[in-house]
Amino acid sequence: MSDVIEKAKTTAAPPKSNPSVAKAGAADEVLSKLAADRVVIEGVAPEIDGGRFAVKRFAGEDLTVEADIFADGHDKIDAALLYRETGESEWREVPMAFVENDRWGATVAFSKNGPAHFTIIAWRDLNALWRYEAKKKRDAGLDITLELVEGLGLVKDAISSERGTPEEVQATQALLKRLEGLSASGDKDGQYELLTAYETVDLLYCTGVRTNLSRYERQVPVWVDRERAAFSAWYELFPRSQSGDVNRHGTFADVEKRLPDIKEMGFDVLYLLPIHPIGVTNRKGKNNSLKALEGDVGSPYAIGGIEGGHDAIHPELGTFADFAHLVKAAEAHGLEIAIDFAIQCSPDHPWIKEHPEWFDWRPDGTIKFAENPPKKYEDIVNVHFYRGAIPSIWYALRDAFLFWIEKGVKIFRVDNPHTKPFPFWEWVIEEVRKVEPGAIFLAEAFTRPKMMKRLAKVGYNQSYSYFTWRNSKAELTEYLEELTTEECADYMRPNFFVNTPDINPVFLQTSGRPGFRIRLALAATLGGNYGVYSGFELCEYKPVKGKEEYLDSEKYEIRAFDWKREGNIREDIAFFNRVRNENAAMKSFTSLAFFKFWNDNVLYYAKRTPDRSSYLLFIVSLNPFDPQGGHFEVPLWELGLPDNGSVKVEALATGQSFRWHGKIQHWWLNPLERPYAVFRITP
């Protein structure tokens, strides 16, 4: 039978083409690739929705990437983080370190504003495996002659791997020559010591063969902001109320006169409420009256009139030349101008006649107002984004953003973005960033949590938050831990506004001057971004009875204030802005940690850098009426100190210096004197 088989092999001509053989060859190639991809890389973090959205960091901020990395058997593995910044085509590499339980990690910091990416590679590390096995045998007194031969082979493989710089390859060749010399002389100890030397380990990391090199399936996107997107102090005002006279409409020149005053308090963003022409049709009167009287200025959110729309300036504020002068003057004071961007129109907006297809119309031919029963907004109409409006309304709004960027504005507070399509925001923010990567968008969306988070995912750099309504220790702790420790910490940056023209919080209405100081202390120190609406420094709170609204609201009339009147908290504001700017620990929102203070009326927390070189402790009373005190834990363990250790303490609000000895200390706060304490501690 074997003769028959052999004869068939030599005489039978193979078919000219064999589909099954070709198919098998293709399958073998797929199988080979599958078999080579032997190291598992999974559980990558941070990664937002499988890489659908970008992780956010600001330039210079650490990004720590972790992943579960392992392989079959007991082989040694190694891994590296690959990353590249905007404008770069080549990957940079950072070694990853084993953390625990097959978890690996590495930390990098991007330096350029713009899009970036990272991914992960991992491989079986035959050099590390060799060191591990050779050491075990040598320590057991066994002969390692063959292991030394294998080690020599790994160095030869490294030379032919075509990895590493020319200098590293040359060093590997020199290493091989030394090993061959030691081998020729029979110096086994010398060979072993050289193969396991730190210099050799580092060299072979760079030039050694990466066996079964596996790569994470995605390049994870990162958006790198400029620092102001993550760390800013906003001062919000109505330009028309800056004249100091209720009978005279304020101008940009009047706003300029206030710049030294605003900078003296330490703010770095000056946010202007809408500066566009205001419609006259259905204009609102004082206190949101549905009927305006002669001389009523109307709501600036009723955007557009005969003078123009979203690319025009209210003539009583000044000209574009005046606005340019304000932008330049603000810059000279270390302030950046932000403007309000509201996608809505008065019935007099030019777009309504020019593009009726952008609006909704009722069966009787009248335009549909922005009603929200029982509230009435007949001075406003909304655009829509689909049907006959797409794509023209999308382009028009994009061009409006770009128009103001040309005028020197890079920061936009966007009104009610959750009522506009998510696809529009994702598209328009990307379009704007192509022109100005440093543009910052703040989402004014007090809505459902998942909607707020989605806006952050699609590109918003900052987000309004529920901070305004979190008052108790439990509420604040739970909410801040969600924002700083859950996945949203990698893409959502809250801006802790203490008040707004639309929100006069009940806490401020009922707590007097101590309450304003408490909310300031919390907003300025818990958040990386925070803001105040002008009048907060004067403890303005007069409400519409039973509502979170201001009586005699600036939204509907011109107001005038003595900005340094008695009872103001300007010194408190300036103090906290100095603390923020002079201490590196304040730059990172996620550096927050809560510690034990045995009194539920006191919030106690820290901000610190990863290396603990900058470490601040905050004790804030949550009770504006009664003195509060209690014992608390000094986090000595975070500084590597025992429970009976001591730290140097600087009380920043008073200038006192002293030492705390031991973990348990006591503090007392009187809201009539100062409802907060700030300490800088060092070992």
C-alpha cells in the first residue's frame, strides 16, 4: 500500500488551481495572526464610551492610564503606553508599571492644546523570563551553563531586532562582545552579573525582541485644553448696569472702568451677559412684566432688532471699536472676556424675515413663541435645527461663533444647550476648534444628570452643576465624590457658580453675610472653576417671594450699585482667589479628598498634589447662624507620618504659624467672625 502512495506522490500532477488549498492558506494566515496576538489588553481606563468621546485634560495635567494586561501561562510580560500630541505623527513611548492583580499603569502629561491620542502595547518579555528562571536555578545551586547560552542568544536577537537608536544598538553590540569574552574565558559569574545588571536590563528594554507584541485595538482620543478650561474664576455682569446711574445705559467704556475693581478681587474671566440688540416686539417690563412701559430696556435674551442679530452689538453699549478696546484693556488686567451665546431670537431678529424656514409657524401663520406653560416668553422665539433649516442654520450658528472669535472672544457661556441637538454641538464645537483650539464652551444646563454629562462628552469644556442646591455635608460629599471619582471626572468639569441672574438660592436668601462667605469658600475651594454673579460681593439677595428669583432683576432693568458699600465680602473673594493662584494643589479638581470632622455642620477636606508638596486643608462651617467646632483627623498618613507625628501649619486667613502634634486636633468656627479656615501643612 505504501508503494502505491509513493508512486502517486511522484506521478500525479497537482491541479492547476485548488480553491480549498488557497482557502486554507488564507485561513492559516488569519490563524497565525490570531496566535501571535497572545497578550491580553483590556479594561483600559480612562476611555469614554469605548473611545467614542475624548478624555479631557489640560496642558500639563497628569493623565494616568491603566489597563488589565496578562498572558497565558507564567511568562513574564511587559507593556508600554504610546501617546502622541496634536501635529505629531510618531508615537512616544512610556513604560507601564505593574500595579496589582494584572493591572498596569503609566502617567503622562500632554503639553499642547488640541487633539491627542494614546494606545497600549504589551508583549512577552523573554529577557525578564530568562532573568527570573536563571536566578531561581543559580540560587538553588544548579548549573546554569545552558541558561547563559540562552542569555547570549537573547542579546544576539536584540542586535538583529532593528529596535532602538543607533547608540543603543551600538551599546548592545558592545555588550555582546563583552559577554562573548567572558564566555570564552569560562567566567560564568561574570556573564550572569553582566546579563542581570541594571544597565543591561534597561538596554534590552530598548533593543530586545518584543515577542508576541500585542496592541490595544483602539487609539483612545484625548482633548487637551488650555489651563483656563479647568481652572478659572468668573465674574458675571450686565454691561448696561455699569454706569452707576439707573437712568443711564451702561457702555463698554463703563465696563472698562470696573476692570481694576474686578481684578482686585482676583478674577480671571469677565463674563458679559448678552450684548446684542434687543427686540421691541412683546418686550418684557420690569420684574418680568408682560407689558413694557416707556423706557423699559427689555431682556437682553430677546436677541435681535433692526440693528442686527447675533453678530451685532446693542448700539447703547458702543461700537465694535469700543468692544475691541475693552477686550484689550481686560487682557492688560489679566482678564479674559467671555460672552453669552443664546440660540434664540426676538420676533424682530433679521433671521426671521431672511430665513423663515429656520422657525416654527402656527396654523394661522403666526410665529411660535418659546412658551413653557405657565411661563410665557413671547419676547423670544426658538430656531429649529432640522427640516428646511439644515444645514443652513448650522452653518449660520457656526459662523456666529467664529465671528466673535475674530473679535477676540474665546470663551462662550451657552444658554440652555440641552434644548438643542447633541449632534449639532458635537459638530459645531469641532468646527470652532479647527479655527481656535483654545475656545472654551460653558454649558448652562440645569437639567437631568445624563443630559448634562452628554453635553460634556460632545465637547463642552465646562458645565453648570447642582452645586448651587447642595448645602448639607452629606449632599456636598456625595456629589463631589461623584464628580471627582466616577467616570465623569475624565470628561466633565463643573463650574461652581454661587448664584446667577436666574438663580437666587434659598440658602443665600436666608443666611445673611455669613451664608455668602460660606458659599464662596465652598465654591472657590471645592471647584477648579467657579463663578459669581455681580452683587454677590455685596450680599445681594432680595428675592421674589417664594421663588429663587431676584426682585428688581437686572434681566429687565438697569441697576446701579456702590461696589464697595459696607458689609461687602470683597476681601474674602480676594483671599480665596489668592489661595487658588498661589498653591499648586488648587489646580486639579480631582485632587479633592474628604476627611473626618466629628460635626455634621462642618465640611472638612483637602486639596493636594500627587507628591504632597502642596497640601491644603479646609474647614468650612455649613451653619451661618451658630458657632461650630469639633475634633478632626489630620491626614498624617498621607504625608508618611505616624499617628503621633507632627506637621507645620500655616493658617492662611490669619497668617498664624504653629504645629499640630498627633492625628486628632480640634477647631472652632464663629460665623460672625469667619466661617472658614484654610491651612497649608508641611511635615
